[in-house]
Amino acid sequence: RKLGVSGTRIATYSFRSRSPEGSCLDTVQVKTYSKPEACSRKVQVSDFVRYHYNGTLMDGTLFDSSRTRLRTYDTYVGTGWLIAGMDQGLLGMCVGEKRIITVPPFLGYGENGDGSDIPGQASLVFDVVLLDLHNPKDGIAVEKLQVPENCPRKSKAGDFMRYHYNGTLLDGTFFDSSYSRNSTYDTYIGKGYVISGMDEGLVGVCVGERRRVIIPPHLAYGEEGTGKIPGSAVLVFDVYVVDFHNPSDVVQITSSFRPETCEPRSKKGDFVKYHYNVSLLDGTSLHSSLHYGKTYDVVLGTGQVVMGMEMGLQDMCVGEKRRLVIPPHLGYGERGVAGEVPGSAVLVFDVEMLDMEEGLPEGYMFVWNSEVTPDLFDDMDKNKDTQVDSAEFTDYILRQVSEGKGRLAPGFEPHRLIENMFANQDRDGNGKITAEEFKLKADESPAHDEL
């Protein structure tokens, strides 16, 4: 005895070429009444299939149905797991196909029938719809739906990828979508963070590529399934790759235009003014300084922009244009910027430098353009009371700058710089600088930032 299509026990019997009356051998009758236009694969011997069925006698009496149990019938085909007539009748079916399979008694339950529902010598009629099929030997199948013309790099194991997907069963039944959550799925690939079929299917893609990844259950959620995914289900993922990067990536710098005379070049401490357009790797525009009609102005090396921009703006000259591709660990990281930059996003900046002012040596807020007078303190002490207050100090420094005798660090609010300089000179914090407290930068230890 062995399991039949209904899950009940059936009797074994010997096949014979003729019925007892000597009539010709009956055969399984198959009638397809609905078939999908696309049929990339048909059921073969040893395939595992999932299907729904209604089983009736020839007079229409229902004896069994998978639909009343609210679950598909899942089994191997052509290997003796089914009655012989069903093993034959399911061969050659396409996913989504509907057919009537009529099984003669000797390929069904024979002379004895099965319990009270199926009498002896009964022909059986099965109305079947095939939901999916696979073979235990199957690997994933990949269909490239759209590949961008420009693909400078393809993904590899160990990359961190952001992608959108729609997930369906092989018959088109929807089970999940990143689009419905309005958020990409972000993960490492090739490292076991996703099911093994997706780990494999996401390797070798381009940014902006659309591909379909078909995954057999042994490379997905197996016999148990999960959530809306039934056991032994083949999964179909339509994937759109937004971007990917590797934790070892650095900023990619490409100069699209450089003036013939490209000096001086920017360095740490310089005050630079530039325009930029920023987008995601898939071309989605995020922001542009041109929308505000003014340049973006920063002092390099002071943390006013993300590290990737600090790196990308170095060694650049006025008039130069660059494209900077900045990985998230040198940009806005895993969190991004709420409402502006997605988390873990690779950013593309198209930059044009319009102006640059040379910065001061590291640690300086003010430098002299000419020789320093030996009577510097006395010159500051305007009221000659042997001490310099904040107003006297500020007036003096601003006068030196206006007369071209000295220069404040560019890119900072002058009065704030001068306040810091004064505080560094005011050793005792009483709001006055005495001759004993007053020192030039050359006389100071490296820990102070003042004259």
C-alpha cells in the first residue's frame, strides 16, 4: 500500500494489458482547457510540484479536493508517490495550466476502490491547476530584464547593496514588496544575510539593472516556508538595483574639466566656494546649490562637510569640474539625512570650484603680512593704561586687516575669531591683557591658537 492523491492508503495491483473482458487497454485522458501564453518549463519525471485539484467520479460526485483543505497538494511526479494515472497525467504541464485528467480504474484505485468514497473499478476525474514546479537539482534562474549601457562595476560578494524588489510565487501570487514600504532593502550580499538564492542572484549586477531571480525552495525557505510563503514554494523576485558599495571603497574622483593653468590648488585650511549637484547612483536628484543662486562655501579640513567631500575637494583649482562618488561610510552613513538622503546611500557630486582663498597655517587664526612692530603691545594699548581690553584688541586687529598688514583665517566670522584670540591672550580671564600675558604665536606652545 502507498499514499494516493488524497493522502489515503491505496491498494497495490499488477498492471495488465487487457481488462478481464478482453477489451483494449484504457489510457489516461488529458484535456487542457487553460494554458498560459508563456511556458518556459514543463513538468518532467522527478520534478516536485504544487497543485490544487478537485477529484470526482464520472457522474460528477466529488470525493476529494485540496481546496477544501486550503492547501496545495505537494509531491514528486513520476516516481511512484502518486497513483499511476496522476503520475502520467501531470507530465508536460506548465505553471498556471488547467487540465482535466481522467484516470481509468487500473491506473487509479483498481478493483477494490478506496474506502466509501471511491468504489471499485471507478474511473476518476481530476480538475487540476498547477501552481509551481521545480527539481531538487535546480539552481537559481536569472533573467536580465534591463541592463544599463554604462556599467563601470558589477557587484561582488561582500558588497553592501540597496535594492527594490517585488516578490511573487511562480503562479504570480504576491507575497512581499519593498516598494510598498517605500524603502529599499539594504543588505550585504554573498555573506548569508539573505536567502542563499538571493545571495547568488545579486552578484554580478550593475547599478540601475533590473533582473528577475527565480529561486527554488531549497535555496529559499524550504519545505516549511515562512509567513505568506508556503512550504516548497519557488520564489520570483523582480529586482531593481539602486546602488551598492564595499566597506573598503574610497572616494572616486574624476576631473571632467581642468584649466590649462591650474594653480594654486586647494589644501587643508583653504576657503573654497563651489557649486554642486548631488544625486544617487541611479541618477535620482537630491539637491543642488544652483537652486539657491549662491555657492556653497567651506573651509577645508574643519569638518564643515562630510569626509568624502573633504577628500574630493582637495588639490583642486578654480574653474575645475569634478565628479565625486562618495560611499556612505565617507558620506552620511547608515542613517542618512531624514527626508533628504537615504541611509547607506552612495552619493554622486558634480562639483565646480568658483573661488578659493588661501588658508592660514594650521593652528593660526591671524598672520602678519609684514614685519611685526616691536611696539605691538603699546600700539594696542590705545588709552595707555598698561593693559589691553577687548575693544582695543578688536579695533587693532581689524585695522591691521583693513590696511593689509595682517590676515584673519578665511571663512570664519571675524569677530568670533578675534574673541578667541583675545581669550587665548587673557591668561587669567579677567577681561584684560597685560604685557606679561601678551605673547606672539612664535613664543607659544603648539596647544594655543592666537597671534
